[in-house]
Amino acid sequence: MKNYYGAEYLSNINFLAEFKKLNNKKDLNKMKQEVWEKEINKIITDIPRPNTAEDLFEENVDKYGW
């Protein structure tokens, strides 16, 4: 199952930060922020959009022959 909350990505970043001995918290927070933004953008683009008025009009034309 896909992890939409980015926890696995953040855990990877934390691991890399410790591995490289990153002592600068700002760099770590910036990397976390970038990962969260990417994940949020993925979620937003995966959300199905509601039908527009034009789509609804076409459905009515197909159903009722208007």
C-alpha cells in the first residue's frame, strides 16, 4: 500500500542525515519540507476533480436528448 503521508521518505532522510553526520537542522528541515511538498502535490493531482458544468450538460444531452 502506498504511504501518502511521506513517513517512509522522512525516515530515509533522517537515516541519510545521521549517516552523513548532518548537524545542521535547517538543512534537514528544508529536505523534509521539500519531500512533504512533493507528496502533497502527488496527493492533490490524484484527487478526482468534480464534473464541470460542461460535463454535466453533455451528460444530460446524452440522457435526455436535449
